Amino acid sequence: MPEVIFGKGSIDQAGDGCARLGAQRVLVVSDDGVQAAGWTERVMESCLSAGLSVSLFTGVSINPTSEEVEACAGQYIHDSCDAVVGVGGGSVLDVAKAAAILATNGGHIRDYEGIDHIHRPLPPLVMVTTTAGSGSDVSQFAIILDPERKKKMTIVSKSLVPDISIVDPAVLSTKSARLTASTGLDVLTHAIESYVSIASTPLTDVHAKSSIQLCAKYLRESVASADNQYAKEQMAIASLHAGLAFSNAILGAVHAIAHSIGGHYPFLHGDINAVMLPHVMKFNASAAPGRFKDIAHLLGENTDGLSSSEASDLAIAHVERLAVDIGAPLTLTGMGFKEESIPIISEISLEDACMITNPRMITADEVAALLYQAL
Ligand SMILES: [Fe+2]
């Protein structure tokens, strides 16, 4: 796990963090939206104040591609940088991490798809998250789109765990309600999938359970008011917990399917999760009945005297209600998904690393059935 610096104003410690890691010239990776909000400048100023020189890369899209990673790594090498600072949401942080792979390992980012294919150490990584969502600031994951194959690559390696993660709740207040809802449901999906993962452990359970409770208590409030700093802070903690849980327990079918859909459509990752989560929960419930009963309880449902199956139904209904309450998309077709994509999405999702830890074995036909249910 990285060193985590948490709290209002912690964004200004990015430069010191880089200096402590021995950096002299940092590549700051960000995007136009985060730059317009002023956070990129703030991080660059902290680097300059720490005596570092800075190179800035902002060419990151919402579903970042291998070309963006190559351009970012090319700038790192051209400008003789020796550390990478990501300032943004999951897309920015994933590009920062993936560019760091190429900076010291070379080759094409496709060479590192899957689990544990990085063999040389990465440059120092400092991540400043601007969303309570991706968990990329603490996880060993990076997700990058390969446009040629229309496939989101899941890259998993201990090397991708950042050295320092900076979580400043004040930064989250500039995020729109729409993005707060989408990234918040991504957090809840991370927590639920890691809790029912076949790779879960007592340690990941602690983080997953805390995250589920915090999402149930504070996601609605966090979406409802940009000024509710307490709710935003609690969702930032929920995101950290979920990131620590899934970094070690990995995820499941929701994310495998979401990555596959994301390779074909420019949807927000959290929106796809929001639609697929209840359907996958129904499919998985029989494989981990006690765990789904726990989830219902953690979400605040009264499960006294209920069977595991009855409690699972409550958990699923709770998740569906939450998505409605915060205005998340409820169907795939509502987002623009086309039914004819189902066969290819079903096949590709089986290849995703996240499918390995789903609690119930799943076939392409069963994935297709879930997609039809979610249309
Ligand atoms: Fe996610």
C-alpha cells in the first residue's frame, strides 16, 4: 500500500512528496478539466516550491488509449524526467502509471496486459486523486484502451502501487453531481466485488465492509450537495478503502463486463457498473450467500431472521434504489448500447483478468443473458 496523505490542503504536499522520493524533474500528468479547475497548477506550484522542475502532459481522455500512454511516456523520456505525478481521476492516474511502465520497461503497453508482466522498477509515482472513485491512487491496477482491438486492457502489477497517494477532500468539491454519482457507484462496485471475490482475505474484508457502509451512508448526500464537505470526505475514505480491498482481492464480473463495454463505447466506467451491478449480484448470490447477507446488513438493511436468499434480494434492491436516487443510468440502451454488440462483448469479457476472481464461474452465454437483462 502507498503512503497515504489525507486531508484538506494535502494537495500542496505533492512537491515535497516527490522531493522525498529523490525526484528532480517531474512529469505532471493531468487533463484539461482538472487543469481548468486549478488543481494541476496547484500541484505544479508545490513542485516548483520544492525546488523541482516540471514538465506538464494533459493529453488524457475519459477512456484513455495506448496512444495517449505512448505520448505521455515519450514526453517523460524527451524531457529527462525522473518521477511521475498524476493529478486527476482514474483516467489520468492510469495514464500516469502506464506511462511510467513504458518509461523504464520500454515496448508497447499491450506487452504488460494481464497480471505481473512488469519486470523493471518504475520511477517514483505520486498520485493526487480528484475523484472519490477509481481507487487507482492506491491500487495495483491500470486500465488502458487498445483502440486497434477495441479492448480495455487490465494491467495488474505490484509495481503499479503508487509510492504516495494524496487525497484532499477539498479537491472533490469541484466535481459535478453527475460525475460524483458515477464514480461513487464505481466505489460501491469495487467494495462489493472485492468482498465476494474468491481472492478476498480477512484484511481485504475489513476495507470492503467499511467502504460499503460509507457508500450507503454518504453517497446520496455527496451527490446532492457540492458543499457537503463531510459527505465528500467520507466518500474519499470509502474510495480509499475500496481501492485497498480490490487492489488485493481483485474484482469480478461487473468490472470484466464494464471493461469490455468500455472498449466499444465511450461510456463512463461508473455508469456501466451502475447498470450491471444488480444483475451480476443476482447471478452471483447463490455462490456466496453468507457474503451477500453481510452486504445487505452493511447497506443498512434489517436482516434479522432472514434467509441468505431473502437478505441477498434486499441488498440487490438497495443497490437498485441507490442508483435511482442519485440519477445514475439504469439501462444499457439508455446509454446508447446496441443489442448487436452482445456476442462480442460477452466473448471479450471472459478474457478480462477481473473475471478470474468472480465467485461464480460464468460462460459467454451467461454474460450475454446478463447483458440482455440490462438492456
Ligand atoms: Fe472500477
